[in-house]
Amino acid sequence: ADKTSEVSVFSDKDLNTAAWLRDAARLDNASYRILESLTTEVGPRMAGTPADARAVAWAEAKFKELGFDKVWKEPVTFPSWQRGEEKAEIVAPFPQPLTITALGNSIATPAGGLTAELVQFATFKDLQAASPDAVKGKIVFINHKMQTAADYGSVQAGRTKGASEAARKGAVAIVIRSVGTDSHRFPHTGVMNYEDGVEKIPAAAMSNSDADMVVRMIKRGKPVSLKLSLSSGANGSYTSYNVIGEITGSELPNEYVLMGGHLDSWDLGTGTIDDGAGCAITMAAAEFIKRQGLKPKRSIRVVLFANEEQGLFGGKAYAAANEKQISKIQAAAEADSGQGPVTQLSSFVRPEAFAVVKQMQAVMAPLGVVAGDNNAYPGPDMGSLRSLGAASFGLTLKADDYFDLHHTPDDTFDKIEPARINQATAAFAVYAWMSANSPVNFGSGQEPLKSRK
Amino acid sequence: ADKTSEVSVFSDKDLNTAAWLRDAARLDNASYRILESLTTEVGPRMAGTPADARAVAWAEAKFKELGFDKVWKEPVTFPSWQRGEEKAEIVAPFPQPLTITALGNSIATPAGGLTAELVQFATFKDLQAASPDAVKGKIVFINHKMQTAADYGSVQAGRTKGASEAARKGAVAIVIRSVGTDSHRFPHTGVMNYEDGVEKIPAAAMSNSDADMVVRMIKRGKPVSLKLSLSSGANGSYTSYNVIGEITGSELPNEYVLMGGHLDSWDLGTGTIDDGAGCAITMAAAEFIKRQGLKPKRSIRVVLFANEEQGLFGGKAYAAANEKQISKIQAAAEADSGQGPVTQLSSFVRPEAFAVVKQMQAVMAPLGVVAGDNNAYPGPDMGSLRSLGAASFGLTLKADDYFDLHHTPDDTFDKIEPARINQATAAFAVYAWMSANSPVNFGSGQEPLKSRK
Ligand SMILES: [Zn+2]
Ligand SMILES: [Zn+2]
Ligand SMILES: [Zn+2]
Ligand SMILES: [Zn+2]
């Protein structure tokens, strides 16, 4: 199947082209301009809202304007959710308003709100270990503080699973410390899920500043009562789209290199760093290759996924639609950790491609990109493809500011530094070009990738 | 009147005491604890709201708890204002919600809001120079960006006077870029005033992030329409209080050294840096002197002013009540620019006191305080006393973060660094102690201060 298997590395000419591409793309501002366009002309685009449809229309038009050879969309259907009004205040012993936001999927409180005493847990695990006697009739407050980006996985459990765990023990609501690294008064939203068979209770997050204050109140030893009012809730079914732009390959057009981000965002900010940046970086990386007249051998497809935020719906739909043609995917990579720079290139390829990956890493090295291992995870949306055995690359984005802004009102375009996003665009351009022109197939759907999913 | 006029400088013993006080106060955490108490137990305390009364009660109780010799309050009556609901969104050409807040004193929009095209001016001066034809029927947007703390005076004009200037030219509302140095998505509130005889129009501020976005929209050349809904408005008359705590002097109890800050705050944050810090610094500075058993010769009075934010009502009331006894005020100084450190000590004293002021500056020098001129402005609330010829000191607070947080929801206790507020407390303690024990009277109500107001 691999007609180029005898040639195991790039020629010097190809390496020179890749190096030229890297340096030229880094000086280009297209990703910055695309992101400016998306955040200004669409802004927040929560899945299932009227802005979701505006974002899809923007993406189709932008792909065409950028000169992609083919542009199409693929439907993605999911249950939609609406935020409604949200308000919280400490009513005793020290009346003060709190800055909170509903977590995605949360049900509403009763009209007029609910009031109950707070019970604090340091972590989700402490809630799991708690006696129902301590929780019954109360509002659970999980105080786990995210210190660095590395804490996201562990702290996130309180957000996603906290409500059902609390409800099982008789809590009437849950309000967590935001999953975020900033110390500004922004609550971080994000999805939560209700376990089947467990009563649903309202779920919200307060800003780190508010959580600090609530901790100070609780320390004083008197019961602290919170009034919470949410009118959020399910809003029927909605069909959005994965929007795809292709630069068609000159020799192997039916094999494709994938990259992309998710087009939807939370509603509080303007979806700049999460994940307008990923969309813009990958659109610009492909567009730059085309604009320079470079003709990739394989096709390059940029996929802007629908509704990542509320459950990876776009990624799952794309994987389902491509399950039968995994071997046609030369490589998959995703940008969903902010504006860059890319700091590491890891791979998930068959051993025959190791030499080529080393060359890709060498080309990226002048960007400050270090070589990673061969156990790459491409990202949340492309992750489903990797599970099906698709060759993948991890282009690690520096997330130093990502979890400051992530899912907050503060995720706005003024935070973007051109030098950072341009570097990321250059790295993705090199990834796409070298993968598309690789003398070896990376092994999607074959052993050993097939068994290592 | 000045029985000590023959002695023109402090003794070595007094200087040693002052130096000891400086170093000991700097290691004390009382101001941090007082500020923690105010922001946790009271929080936002906008003048004329129920929280105003809670703040007054807190202040009286705290002065007593801290062991002040006398604690009392003096009524201050003013027109009160309520915020209500506030909402804004761009409705065309790119629908997006904006983060805005009503400016203090703003009237409401019609119920259901008003919608009109935005007309942008770079500065308040450009609005002043504009033709009514360009403004009539529109919403004025003043885009003046505050770069550093030094811009506050000039940019503030758009906030305080913009509405009447816009209304005179036929505008239906005004929405300014926030007067603030941050680049987070917080709108900065602050007082505005309507000119007599000019129609009142609603006035709001958008965050710097939103203003950047609106500028990007306007640059695209199509009319940009904003929908604004405010339900703010006047709310009758209210009587609050200046709350005063005194450490009574041992030799000249009827002469007093003044220091303080304002007890009220805006409602969006918790009034930490503006001006809980000023209250805490000056309360702690006096309390530390008392706690150490140092007996000041003159009295030290800490004044926590009512309603500074909406028009210096507390400061004006205090000046009116003290107009006849200006000569009893040994010195006045105020803390209303954040958490410190104090960077400069300037004076406004008669020449006979210059040698003593030099000694005060020398004692503060190890804190990093440099000597200023003899044209000090004590601060907004004490400014009225200076206008009446009161000897004054300017303890300049480093305002590097002040206008990031000023009048926003983000003015919260987690921003306070103990080392900064402790240094400021030490500087105010030295000011209070050395002024109270000065061998010379500083000359309030006498020439040359009387004529130099
Ligand atoms: Zn994302
Ligand atoms: Zn996200
Ligand atoms: Zn102030
Ligand atoms: Zn203020």
C-alpha cells in the first residue's frame, strides 16, 4: 500500500523547502488576522445558540476567501443548553454578592433561587469520602485550587462529576471554586455531567477571588449561607456542523493530513484563546502553504469541530464518519491549548516513520520546539481518531496563560501576541507540509498503532 | 501659642523612638488583618445602600476593639443613587454582548433599552470640538485609553463631563472606554455629573477589552449599533457618617494629627484597594502607636470618610465642621491610592517646620521613601482642609496596580501583598507619631499656609 516505503527520509531539497516554509510562515500574520475576524465578527459562539450558526457561516466563507480547494460541512447533532440568568449571594453571616456562573448542562434552581448552608470540601476526593450527614440539605463548595495547567485533569473532576456526587449525599446544589489559574474575579464555566439515576442539582462555579473570600468567611466558624439563582437548562436538540477546508493533494489526494481546532466556544468570553486560536492557527498554516504555491502531495484538511465544549460532539461525529477510512489519514494534529508557541513535537507513528519524524523535529527545532516521545495525544477532538489507530502528532502549545483565560469573560482578542500565534502557525505549517509530503506512510489503521490506541 | 517654638528639631531620643516605631510597625500585620475584616465582613459598601450602614457599624466596633480612646461619628447627608440592571450589546453589524457598567449618577434608559449608532471620539476634547450633526441621535463612544496612573486626571474628564457634553450635541447616551489601566474584561465605574440645564442622558463604561473590540468593528466602516439598558437612578436622600477614632494626646490633646481614608466604596468589587486599604493603613498606624504604649503629645485622629466616591461628601462635611478650628489641626494626610508602598513624603507646612520635616523624611528614608516638595496635596477628602489652610502631608502611594483594579469587580482582598501594606502602615505611623510629637507647630490656619491654599 505504501508506494514510497523504500525511501525512508526527505531529500535535502524537501528539507530546504520545509525550512523556508517555517521561516516564511513565522513572519506571516494571517492567523492573527483570521482570529481577529472570528472574534470581532462572530465573538462568543456557544453550541446551539444563534451564534453557532453565524460561526459556521463565517467558517465556510473564510475558507473560501482563503482559497481552499474544497470547503464543506458535515452535520453534528447534540442536545443544546442555555445559560439564562445567574446570581449568587452570601446571605449570612456577612451579606455579599458573589461572582458566579452556571456550569454547562446545569439545571435551574427553583424560580426565586434556593438558599442553604455551605459545606466545604478541599477536593472532589474529600467530597467522595464525606458522610451524607455532613452534606444533606446543604450546598457543596469544592475549594480545590488549580495551581498550574498540569492540575487541570485532577481539579476538573469536581466540575464534571461534583454535582452527582453531592446529590447522592443529599446536597441541594454545588458551587465549586473555578477551574482556573488566575486570581481575577472571573468565574470559569465548563461542562458538567449528571450521572444517570442520580437526582440533578444546580451546579455553578465562583471566581478564585470569591472562593478566597468564602473560605475566609467559613474560617470564622459560623454557618455561611448562600442564595443561588440559576435559570439555565436543556433547550432541545440542535444540529451544527463540522466545517472542513481542503488543500487538495497533487499525488495522493485521497490521503489526508488533518489539523484543526473547535469552532464553538463558551458564551462568556469571545472564544479567542479557546479555541479561536486553534482554528486560526490551522487555517492559516494550510492557507500559507497554498498561497506560496507549494503543492502538497497528500491533501491537507483543516477541520473546525462543532461543539467540543459540551461533550466532543464534533470530534466524535468526525471519527464516526471516518472510521472506515482511518488508513487514509496520514496524520492528525490539533490546536486547543491557546495561542502558542509550540514547545514540543511528539508523534504516534509506526517505527518505519521514525526517521522522518526526526527530520520534522529537526526542522522545527529553530522555532524552539523540542522532540517528544512516540506516544502523542493529538487533542480532545482528534483523540477519537487516535483511538481508532490514526497516526497522530502532538504539537504542545505553551499553556502559561491558557487557564487564566479559559472559559471566562476575559478570553478576548486583546490577549493575543502576534509573535506567539505566528510561531504556532509556522509549526503547524511544517507539520502539515512534511506530513503531506512524507516519503513514508505514518501507519494509520495498521499495526502497531491499531493495537496501541 | 506654640510653647515649644524654641525647640526646632527632635531630640535624638525622639528620633530613636521614631526609627524603632518605623521598623516595628513594618513587621506588624494589623493593617492586613483590618482590611481582611472589612472586605470579608462588609465587602462592597456603596454610599446610601444597606451596606453603607453595615460599614459604619463595622468601623465603630473596630475602632473600639482596637482600643482607641474615643470613637464617634458625624452625620453626612447626600443624594443616593442605585445601580439597577445594566446590559449592552452590539446589535449590528456583528451581534455581540458587551461588558459594561453604569457610571455613578447615571439615569436609566427607557425600559427595554435604547438602540442607536455609535459615534467614536478619541478623547473628550474631540467630543467638545465635534459638530452636533455628527452626534445627534447617536450614542457617543469616547475611546481615550488610560496608559498610566498619570493619565487619570485627563481621561477622567470624559467620564465626569462626557454625558452633558454629548447631550448638548443631541446624543441619546454615552458609553466610554473605562478609565483604567488594565486589559481585563472589567468595566470601571466611577462618578459622573450632569450639568444643570442640560438634558440628562444615560452614561456607562465598557471594559478596555470591549472597547478594543468596538474599535475593530468601527474600523470595518459600517455603522455599528449598540443597544443599552440601564435601570439606574436617583434614590432619595441618605444620611451616613464619618467615623472617627482618637488616640488622645498626653500634652496637647486639643491639637490633632489627622489621617484616614474613605469608608465607602463602589459596589462592583469589595472596596479593598479603594479604599479599604487607606482605612486599614491609617487605623493600624494609630493603633500600633497605642498598642506599643507610646503616648503621643498631640491627639491622633483617624477619620473614615463617608461617600467619597460620589462627590467627596464626607470630606466636605468634615471640613465644614472643622473650619473654625483649622489651627488645631497639626497635620492632615490621607491614604487613597492603594496598598502602598509609600514612595515619597511631601509637606505643606510653614518654614519654621522645615527642619522637622527633614527629620521625618530622614526617618522614613530606610522605607524607600524619598523627600518631596513643600506643596503637598493630602488627598481628595483632606483636600478641603488644605484649602482652608491646614498643614498637610502627602504620603504618595505607589499606584502601579491601583488603576487596574480601581472601581472594578476585581478590587478584592486577594490582591493585597502584606509587605506593601505593612510598609505603608509604618510610614503613616511615623508621620502620625512625629507630627503629634513635633517640637514645632506646623502652621495650620496661619500665614503663609492660609494664603497658599
Ligand atoms: Zn477548547
Ligand atoms: Zn474549552
Ligand atoms: Zn478612593
Ligand atoms: Zn474611588
